[in-house]
Amino acid sequence: MKRKIAWAVLCLSCAFRMEAETVAVTINGLNYNLISDNSGRTAVLAGNQDYEKPVLTVLAEVVSGGRKHIVTGIEPQAFTSNKHIKSVIFSRTLTTVGDRAFAYCDSLTSITIAGTVENFGYSVFEGCTSVESVTITDGVKSLGERTFYGFKALTSVTIPGSVERLENNVFQECEYMASVTFPNNLKSIGMQAFAGCRSLTAAAIPNGVTSIGEAAFFDCDLLTSIILPDNMAILEEDVFRSCNSLKSITIKKRTTVLESFALAYCPNLQDIYIEWTKPDEIAVGDRVFYGASADCRVHIPKGTEDQYRWYDNGDDGPTATWLGLPIAANHYTVAASASDPATGSVTGGRDNYILYRKAELTATPATGYSFVEWTDADSNSLSIDNPYLLTVTGDATVQAHFAAKSYLVSLSAVNGRITSGNGIFTHGTEITASADAAYGYRLVKWTDANGDSISAESPFTFIVTGITSLRAHFAKSNYNINLIASGNGVITSGNGIHAHDATVKAEASAGRDSHFIKWTNASGEKISADNPYLFAATSDTVLFACFGENEYVVKTTFNPLLGWTEGAGMYTYEEEVVLTAYAHPGFQFIEWITADGLHISANPYREAKIKGDIAMTVVFEADGKAPLPPIVGNEILPAGEEARAYYADGTLHLVNLEGYILSVRTITGREVLQFKAGSADEYYPVALPVGIYILTPTSPNLPAGSRPPFREIGKFVVR
């Protein structure tokens, strides 16, 4: 029918041209028909079967009689059976090529078709068995019927992106063409378009193709795999018949009509992939897959097994057929894992389960964890069984969930109390165990249920890994008692380690010429004067034993003009001291004044047991009964004929006082000078301020209580 329409078009064209002016001319050895009509001047190549040049370049225009004519076409059979032309190049003005224009040009090896060609006639290049190269320039929309029929030397062709239709038989019997590149814009492939292309190994049919004509790939012996386009509704009769090497074909879900013998006599066809979810709605002709391999299998979409009446026959395997061909079992993946790899692991699960078979999954908790449940990809609970037998109904993602185990931690103590750590805790929790000792006790150690020592610290931390029982052990506290002798003495008892509340006997012994005074602490505070000193050990303690020397100085202060004292001197520890004050005539004793300002009226003054130095001051006053002697000039000490003293020119002159200790005091009793006379006639340089001074000589060899051999009181005035 299509051929008849083409002929009709050409006839109408001829009728139109007959009404125009046509002139036959020969230009450069080529025959043209020049046409002039109301649309312009054009030229078409006419009969040139005897053209002898090897290269035919179709010019864009020719000039005749001074007029240009655009070359727009090649008439039917213009170069049929030409034996000389090897190469044809179309100009970009060419729009029409007539039927059989170059048919059976045996020497033709190369063809270049301009993109402007809109109309291909029937069998334009049919039978050009020597053509090795075909270049089709982008712009061509359609390739006509049988255009390249029977090209025996052509091995490959690239169809430009502008081509939308491949007409019937366009590449039929190109038996050595191994590859063809289809454009993405291709919409249809005509009947027997590639029939007999026995060397064609692949045909990547674009997704935009909506129809493939009958027997389009009939007898393509080397085709191994076909994937049909998404939008093709009908798989035409004989379309892939007798493709002897075809092993697999994929039929998309929109192809719902399979015509008779579409894939018949494909003896190596093993895998048919179909995408229908409702096979009962597919129209199937006779013997669509007749003669397929005995091992041929049909692969159906996952999850459609029930629609294809598929079932598992146990040990005999799955059972189901479609069009008499066995349905291959789909393989489903069960991906099993732990929700947290740190808490456990999972065994089982793989990618080749058959529908309705059982997948055995086993969850293994990590140390300190226990299995809880299995959930699916949406966190829906599946089972608490372990192992878990999952019935495979499709691809599945399964997770095992684990939880940390909880353990009782029990802590106890004797002679103390637990302050933290008791309770129920999850595995891996860090626990702080602490205990306080009762008064007088101290922590020795923690032990476990087996009595093994765990720690001696409180608090101490540990990680819970199981049921735990610990005991805090306490013992009475031991204290270090450190006694130190400070001075002339030694510690005789009490040093060392003592248990809490034990009685410590602290005892010290004084050394020679010394005596014990008291116990003090490290701050010097008095603790006790007892020796021995008894106390209870309640903490580490440092005590100092303090000792004093046995000799003490007893000193009296008085006004020698008014009186004198007896009893001053050196005393031993706890010796009795008696101090007596004597007044000169005209004076009387009033009181003793101690160094602490205490006023004592008793005379003599007694100290029963001396335990330190004593300093006393005597207070005399006039008794009002006798007049006092006058004081005049530089009075010479009244010492009889043998002893005397006087002061002049800054020098104190001493006569006959050799060996005496001399004390010089002011009239108020303050001592300003004390020295020992070294000779019987001695000059002692000394600067004394203006005033009245009292000189008292004392012999160091006189017995206690005796009087000196001369009157000991003298005075002198410094002016």
C-alpha cells in the first residue's frame, strides 16, 4: 500500500512538471532536465547510466544559457546499473531522490547523503553490493524503502539524530553489517528493516520507538540480546523470528500484544524477562516462542508469583509455567543485622531466598547484653523468637535489637556504713562504691563474694558486668603517737602505734640538773603538767615534753641609802627561798613587790619551792624618828683610814678597795655601773651625768648574812 502511495506522488509530480517548461541539457558530461515554472528555475539529474567518472558530486546549481538552475532532485533510475561511479556526494540543495536512482551500481563504494533530502524513492541504492561507507548527514527525517537493500560490503552504519523513521526493508540483506547506531529520536522501524542482517550482533533500540514492523529483525543470526522499548504496544509477527543466537529478551509492561511467531525458532533463547503484573490481560498469538531452548525460562516481576500461579513444591522446587515455559524462581534478599553492632551480631540472611522458604536468623548478644526482638525496616515488631524462622514473602530488612542486662549490686559493711553503690544497674555502668567507717574504725579493703580483695579505696569505681556482691571491711583505727623530749630529758614510754581509744602512758625523764615542766602540742599550747600523762588515742598525736634547769637566780632591788637585803643569790630547783629586808636608821620596811606587780607585806618573804628565777623589789620609807645625814660636795666615802673613793674630772678614784664588787646607783635606786676593783689604788674612767650617786662595795668572799668590814654606804655628787 505504501509503495502505491509513493508512485501516486511521483505521477502527480510528473503531471505538474509536464505543465512547466522542461529542457534537456548536458553539462559537464551530466544530463539534466532544466525546469522553469512559476516557482522558479530548478534542475534534476536525468538518465546518466553511462556516466564514466568515478566520483559523482551533485552540484548545488548549474548554469545554462546564462541562467542558474538549483539542483533539487535526481530522477528515477537516473544512474541505475552504472559501472563507473565509485563515490556519490549529494549537495545540500538536493531534496528528492527517485526510485532506483542508483540501484545496482556495482562499483559504488561510498555514499554521502545531504541532510536536505526529504524524499527517498523506492530502492534508491538497492543492490550496490560494493558500498563500504554510508554517511547520512543530520537533517534527514526518513530513509525510504529498500534504500540500502543488499549492501554486502557495509559493516556498520550510524543513523543521525534527525531520522525518525526507518522504512520497510531499508537495510534488509546487509548480511555483513555488524553494528547499527540508532538515534534517540527514532519513532518507528519498518517491516523487514534489518531482516537477513546475519552479522548484526547488537541492536540497542531507543526507548522512543513505538513500533517495530513485522519481521524487522528476522534471521539476524548473531543478535544475542534484545531489550524492547518502554512504549511499544505490539510485538509484531515474526519480528525476531529465526534469531539463532538470541539468548535473552526483555518485554516491557506496556507491550501487551504478542503476535504469532514473534520469537519463534530462536533455538538458544534461554531467558525471557517480562514486566507484566497481570499476565491474564496479555494478548498472545500462536507459537510466539516456538522452538525456544529446552532450558528457556520466564522471569516474572518480584511479588507477582501468585498472579502467575506460582508455588513452591518443596524438595521438588518451585512449580509454574507460562505459555508452556517454566517460570524461574525469583531470588529475594533478607538483610539481617544488629540495630547496634556494639550490642550484638546476627547470622543468617542472604540474597538468594526463594519465595515462601524459611530464612533462619540467629541473634548473638554481646557480653552484658540480651536479645529483645526482631523488627522490620519500619521498626514494626516481627518476633521475639531466637533463632527466628522468617517466611520469605519478599525482600526484607530485619534488625535484631539488644538491651543491656541489669544486675544487682549489693554492698555491705560491718563497723561502717555504705553511702553509695547499692542498686540495680545496666551492664557497662560505672559505679562509685563508697563507705564511711564507724567512729574509731578505718576501711581496710573491699572484697567480693569469694573473699578476694578488690580495692582498698573509698570511694572506688568499677564497671558493672554481672551480679556483684562486695563487702567493706573495717578495723579499729591505729594512731601514731609521737612524743618528743624538748630540752634536757628523754621519753621513757608512750611512743608508737596505738589502737583507737587505747590508753597511752606518756612519760618523760628529766636529765641532770633539769626537771620536767609540762607537755605541749605542736603549737606550744600546754596539754598537761602530769608526768606520766595518761590519755586515750583518738588521732595521730605529737606531744613535746618540756624541761627546765635546776638553778635559779633570786635577785632583789632596793635603795641602798634606805636599807639592804639578805637572801639573794643562786638556788636549786624546789629549794626554799627566804628574803629579808633591813632598813637603815631613820627608815622602815614597807613591802615586797614581785615582778608581776604583786604587793607582799610579809618580811621575810618566803618561797617554799623555787621553780624559776625570782626578782623582788623592796620598798623602804623614812620612819620619822631620826634626821637624815646631809649630802654635800664630792663627799669621800667614809671608809675609815684604809678604804675611800671619790669622783673628779670624769674619773672615779678607788683606794684600798681591791677585790670588791662595786655598785653605783642613782638616788632613785637605778644601778648605772657595776665593776670589780682590780687594785688598791685604781682610777676608773666613767662619764656620769650631774646628780647624786650611791656607791656600795661588797666583798665576794663574805659569808651569807655577814656585814662588810667597813661602812658600805657612801655617796658622791657630780656637778
